[in-house]
Amino acid sequence: MNLKSQESRKIAPELDPLRIGMGWEIDDLAKAQIYIGSTFGDSHPGSAHLDSLVEIARKEIYDRGGFGSRYYYTDMCDGQSQGTDGINYSLVSREMIANMIEIQASALQFDSAIFVASCDKGAPGSLMGMLRVDLPGVFLPGGVMAAGPEMLTLEQLGMYSAQYERREITEDRLNWAKHNACPSCGACSFIGTATTMQIMAEALGLALPGSAVLPAIGDDIKKYAQMAGARAFEIAGDESMRPSNILTKKSFENAILIHAAISGSTNAMMHLPAIAHELGIEIDGDDFDRIHRKVNFLLNIRPAGRWPAELFYYAGGLPVVMKECYDLLNLDEMTITGKTIRENLKDLERYGYFEKCQDLLDKFNEKFKLNIKKEDIIFPYYKPISVGGSVAVLKGNLAPEGAVIKHTACPKEMFVAELIARPFDSEEECLKAVLNKEIKKGEAVFIRHEGPVGSGMPEMFYTSEAISSDKDLGASIALITDGRFSGASTGPVIGHVSPEAAKGGPIGLVEEGDIIEINIPERRLNIIGINRQKCSKEEVEKTLEKRRKNYISKDPKYKRGAIKILMEHSVSPMKGAYLEFDD
């Protein structure tokens, strides 16, 4: 091993005694030094259990003759901060996690690394930091929680809450849902941002094959933690296993292809470009739209499908999705195993991985008296749930840089629509109008000033759930915003509208009575009329220009701190919403 960590000992005589002061043995000082970073903390179920995985990996490293040092950068929980200004800190926390990894893993010399995370910003932030420090390393996903009784999962809480506000269910029923939706540690049990990003890490080749979205409590995830420790020790000092020597543009195209097949969270459309940017690889919304158009949607997991995410692993996980997409993938891309995707799939076959998953599915069926087949969860490629991927990027005079919709979760009635605009300048105002039945069929509800520059780009989860769970509104109106959505969001919701209102985007100029055109097949999002009357393109542009001259921008909501940094330096959400500083 070529251990750079030992160079520090020659330069800094204080290093050895300071480590001995932490309880290190003298023999530990000369070992391969492995950074183990995690989002462990009492922040949410996806991070509360990660210390146990860290210790398993650390013991494996120690048993093999290395030394693992534990570092922490606890992530926040979007679910717990919903409905408060706390959600505004969500996106910027991704940047701060990456910054903490850079600080921790660069202040000392390490020979390799493990990054342990489960959830929405912890996983992409860890991957950004992993690529930034560019150590030979392994990403270890923290797994997924089990479903509750009646196969209850957390994303249904928005529906239950809206139903309670409309007095469609009792408070007792709402409390039942609250008390049973999260029965264990792990990421929430649906294909939201957390599970999507675990899958993206494996699809990129940075996590061990088969490790994404495992049950967070059980023997299998412990075995993967042990394997991650073993692999981190094996690659210590191995320059060829740096992320910069593994990942290519084709690696990211593989991940986008998998994103299409699983109907991944729309938030991945910000996270993957931001991750790629760390290596100077350019990915944007147009790449997603191009690749999604040619990929079939296969995964029958909530929120777009029927089953909880717990069943993803039992059906064979990402390796089965890859087998179904075999002819489309760049199979010769290198991974952290030191082998290609093609070779990894052959190894899994050889070692009985798929038979083990089938055995787990059989046991699940026996326990719940069901008869779910693998093909009910991950559909065969040539008998898909639908064709044309799962997200689309819409453009037009309302979104010159683009906007995002998950069409697999959108009612077919809204694929082509002309709607009357009802703009709001905050989610609170909009949600109140929806719940009070002030919104009518045929309207396009706008929430603006919620992009990265406007307020930090929070989720519009409660409003989207209030709309999609309303029998009258769910298939007759649209929600359009420069903010973003939860990975659990369903319904006719269009987000990431760029440029955002705070950057002078046309979404900030929309007025009540404007006619809005949505055309998903043709990827259009336009203002096509004023005062409920259709107009020519020239007339619309003339009106918008007049409004632009009279537009009064809002004062920044945050005048200091982390969100102010995001507001001043964030690039467009369609490019990743990462921080960019002028040279």
C-alpha cells in the first residue's frame, strides 16, 4: 500500500501524541488510515441507526490491519420540518454536508474512505463530498424502514392530513397514521429522494452491488457494512479507485437511465448534476429528458406504484432493474468493486444473490399471507408499467430554462391542458386557499418566490398532497412552482420553474386570469392568454415586458447565514442548484 497518511506523521510530530491522547495504541499509528463519515445523529430514522453500521465497518477495517476514524455531519429531516421555515434549510444543508466532508477529509491525510448516509440531503451531500475529496472510497447506503400496518408508509401522511382538514376522517384516524407510519429506522419506505439517491449511488458504481434500499434493521445490511469496511481497506492508497478515475459521463447516463426505470424523485434532477459538477462533468435537465424518453418505467413501488419500498430488495433490488435494462446500460463502466457493471451482475448471479432475494420475498408473502411475485414489483422491460420514462422537462415562455414534472404520478387528464392562473407568493397562502375550497377546477395554482434565491427552495409537499388527495381537484388543476417537491409528491405538479421569480423569471410576472398551456407530450409550458383571452405570442411577450418594467422585487427573506449564501451563489435548479463562486 502507498499510504499517504504516513507522510503526515513525518511532517507533524504532534500527530502521534494527539492520537495517543484519544486512546490509540502505538501500533495503530502506522496502519492505513480510513475516514468513516456518516450522518449519524438523532435527526430522523434514516440517521439514528447509522452508528451501528459505522462500528461494523470500523471493526472489519481494524481486523484487517487498518484504522477507521469516525466523523459526523448529521443531516436534517425534511419530514419533520414540513410546514415551517425549517424546510428552507433543506437544500443548503446538502452543500454544508459536502463542505464538512471536504474540511474533515482534507485537514488530515487519509488513505481511503467510507461514507454512510440514507436520506434526502445526507446521501447527495455525501456523494458530492466524496467526489470533492476524491479519496478511494465506498458509499454505504443506510437502508429503508419497514412499512407499518395496512402497509402504511410516511408519504401517505400528507393525504391523511388533508383528509382530516377537510373533515373526511376523524382525528383518531389521523393519529393512528401518525403513530404507525414509521415502525423502524431507515429511509422512508417509498421511492422518494432518500431511496432514489441510495439507488443512484449504486447505479453510479460508488456503492457495492445490491446494497441500495436494504431493510435497515436486519442481518443483510450488517453484512454490507462489513463488506464496505473490507473494500475500504483493500483500496487504501489505490489511486485507480478514486472516484475521478471511475466515473465518466456514461456513468451518470446510467444513473439517469435507472432513474427513469424506477420513477425516481424529481429532486435527483438537482442532485445528480451537482454531484457530477464535482468532477467537472456537465449534466442538466435536458440530459434527463433525452434519456427518459427512451426508457420504460418498471418499478411498482410507491408513490408512483403500489408497494412499499421494503419490497424493492426482496424483488432483487437494483441488480434486477439493471438486468431488465441490460441492453440500454453502459455495462463496461467501472465501479468501486474494481469490476465493471457487467462483471458485477455476473458475480451476483454466481454467488446466489437473486435466489436469496426470492427467498426473502417468499418469507414476506408467507408472513402477510400474500402472493406477490417479483414481476409484480419490478416489471419485465418489455411488459412495462408505461413507456417514456417518468419525468419530463417542459419549456416555453413561462419556463425558458425548463421546469420538471413527474408524469408517471400525474393524471392523464392533465397531460394536455389549458388552465386559468391563480398565483400566490407563498405556500402558506396557497395551501389555505386549497383547503378552504377557494381553488376551482380548471385553474393553475402558482407558488413563486420559493426557488433557491427566493427562499432556499423548500418542498411544496403539503399543497401538492392537498391537491392530489382532493377528489374534485386532483385531476382538474395544476400546481406550478419555482420551488421543489418531496420525492413522495404525486399529482399534477410542476416544479423547478427556471429562471425563478427572484431571478426575474416569467413565473414572477404571472397574474390572475392568464391562460396557461401545459403539454407534456410536446414538453411545453407557456402563457398563451391574458385576462382569460387567448393572445398571440407577440401580444403575450409585450404584456410580460410591460409587467417586467413595473415589477417590484421582494426583499430577501434571509439577510445572513447559510441560506443567504445559497441565495447569492446558487446556480439554476435545472443545472443542480449547487453553489458557484466567481473567480
